[in-house]
Amino acid sequence: MEPKSVFERAKLSLEAKNIRAPHYMLIALICVITSLAVLEYSSNYVYVVMIDDREIGVVQDASDVELFVDDLTERCGELYGMHIKPGKKIALIKEFRPESETQTETVQQTIRSSLGLLTDAKILLINGTPALALPEDCELDLLITSLAAAYSRNQGNVTTLESIVTDELTLESARVEPSEVSTVEEAVAYLASSNSGKPMQASSLTGTTNRGSFFSRYSGNLSSPTHSGFIPNEYVQDTSQSIEPAFVNVRTLEELTVREPIPFATEVEYDEEMWIVQKDVLEEGRDGTKEITYHITRESGVEVARSKVGEKVVEEPVTQLEVHGTAQVPNIGSGRFIWPVEDGGEITPGRGFSEWHTGIDIAADLGRNILAADSGVVWFSGRGGSQGNYIIIYHGSYWTLYLHNEVNLVNKGDQVEKGEVIGRVGSTGRSSGPHLHFEIRMDDGTGEWLGYYQHKPIDPLRFFNP
């Protein structure tokens, strides 16, 4: 029956609302309790962080790890100037672990210290042997051209005609530590010289293909068959030993142009009025000049072959004209000798005349005058190996020798008088100190000095008392 008045209808509506209000409140309370229960249940789910099948901790939010690794690789990439990728695979596995304590800071520290960083690169192989790592965008043609240019010389009188890399060079993609990557310039310096560059270590070689994204998320426990971890890449080397340094062989052909002297010839005339130890130069000779072109083959900078391919005369030599004497040297000696060192000097103990010591050693101050022991003609004045500066004088029946001089003051062919200063005491040649080695030898009848032991030595003390 419909109510008969407005007041009756309002009363009935109010009574209905009072009945439904407790039901709404109950429903709201149930929803709140359910939400809290769901939230509590969800908080017991965490992400287990794995590095190469090793658990390093748990985090509440996967982004705590993802963002941290992204930031780490980005900053390192800016430092090295190349694209950096993590060196190990990280797995984030969601698990239900009630009352589990998250370890975000510890996990991040562990990742920083053990993750490792890699970059895509090219490995240079020399005859199949890995040598070093190069940037990913390195081109083989540029490297070969740079190596060939490193051995090319085009300066002064040298021109490189050809430069060829004779070893087989190949590039293969790989992933290496950023510090192992050399620039093309560093690689050329290393391959062209054993004292520079960065030799590659096998332990830094890993792989070429990154299969899938870096992060893999899995639901369930760690034994889930979907947890595959890091998949090895295609290029893998034995990490038990280092790679031996390999160097590239470059063969070059150079053209070298040099100037060399043309020795002058000597024409000799003979004069019967001059002694055989005397000569005059009528016209000085002068060497000529010739230009010679060689082709030089080098292997990695070391000369292995040379051939003469051209020659031309730049300046002709001038012949020297000389007059040589043919007359026998006169016997102008008296056969009586004076002490050959001015103001004395003593015989060095143990260095007198003997079978093995063909003269006497007279110790004297450096620079003291050496005297001609008798009148004669200088047969030789010059330098020898063990003798140092020395003089030989012909006296007719005898010869005298003066060794180890500081300086010779007479020349070949000079006539000297007994007592004339002919040199100064020295210590040239094989000598232990300033002294004069003095010898007297008996002429063998030839009147010529043809060899050092041609004339018999005799004891100088037979002729004077020191």
C-alpha cells in the first residue's frame, strides 16, 4: 500500500538507510584488512642478486641494482671514452623470503668490486696468434697502412720505394678490459718496437656475443631451469698463460744515394841522388767523388740485402806526383853511443836486456828530451800499436830504436846529429808509465829495414855505463 502522505514516505526512507550503514562499514573494514594482508605478504618477496651463480645478497627493489650498474658503467665509459659493459652476468631472482633483511648497500659494494668491466674490441691476430686489442671500429687496412708507413724513410738521401707487411694480419671481434685496448698509434709503436706498447694478456680475452639483455629476472627458486647465468661467447682463449708478444714483419725496399771518394793514384819518379828513405811530392793528389745508388732490402728495419744499381763520377781525382830516392843511406854513425835520455833516468827494475826483452826501459819524467844516441838518418818516425810513437835511426853498422814517445820531433829521411833532441819521453802504446824503451840492433848487411826482427838486437849497456 502506498503511503498516504509525504511525511510517511520520508520516515520509511530514513529507516532503510539506518539499516544499510553498518553493512557499508563492514565492507570497508574488510577491504582495509585485505589490503594490509596483501601488502604484508608482498613485502616478504625480495630479489636475490646473483653474480656468476654466486649469491651476493638480496634487495627489495630490482631497480636498486639495475640503476646502480647503469650508472657505474656509464661513468666508466666516460672515463675510458668507450662503451662499457659489465664483465659478469647478474641475475635478479624474485623469491618469497619472510623476514628477510635487505642488503642494498652491501650488494652495491660487492658489485663494484667484483663485477668487472668489458668493452667490445677487435683482437689483432698475427699469423693466427693474438697480439693485442684494438678499438671496435679499427679497420685492418688502416692498421696495415700505418705499420708500413712506420718503416718508411723518406729523408735526406734515403727514399722508401716499397713497404709491405709480410705477415698475415686479421681482426676478430672480442670483449676485453678497457685498459687493454690500444689505439692504432700505440699498436703501431708496439708492433714496430719491442720497447713500447701494451702486450695483450690471454686472461683479458673473453668473448664476442652478448646473448640477451644483461639483467635476467626469474621467479622461483635458484634451481629453476630458466636460470642460465653467463653464456660464454665465441672467442675464448686459454687463460692459463700469457700470450707471447708478437711483432709484425715489414719488408721495405729503400733507395740510398751516397757520395764516396775516388782515391787518387800516385805516379813515382826516381832520383839517384836522393836516399831511399827520402821522397818529394811534386804535385799533391786529391781524391775524386762518385755518387753511388744502392737498393737496400730491410726486414723490420734490419738490413738483409744491398745491391748497387747505379754509379756516376761527380769529380775526377787528381794524380799525385812524387820523386823517390834510390841511393843507399850513408853510414854516418860513429859506432859510439851516448845515453839517449837527457839528464839521466834509471833502468826500470826487471826491464833490462834479455832474450824476451830486446832493449832497456829507462824511467824518466813525462816530456823529458830524448836524444839521438849517435849520428844517423831517420828511417821511420810514426806510430805503432804496442810501440806507441816511435823512431828508428840508421847509423850504418847499427840501428837504434826509441819507443813509447809522447811526441816525435823528427821525420823520415831527416839526418840527425849525435845528441840532437828527436822526441820527448811518453807512455804511448802498451806502457805502464812514462819511460823510454831503447834498443840497439846490428845491421845484417842490407842497409835496409824490412822487418821488425830482421836485425839482431844487442845489449845497449855494452856501449856505455849508465
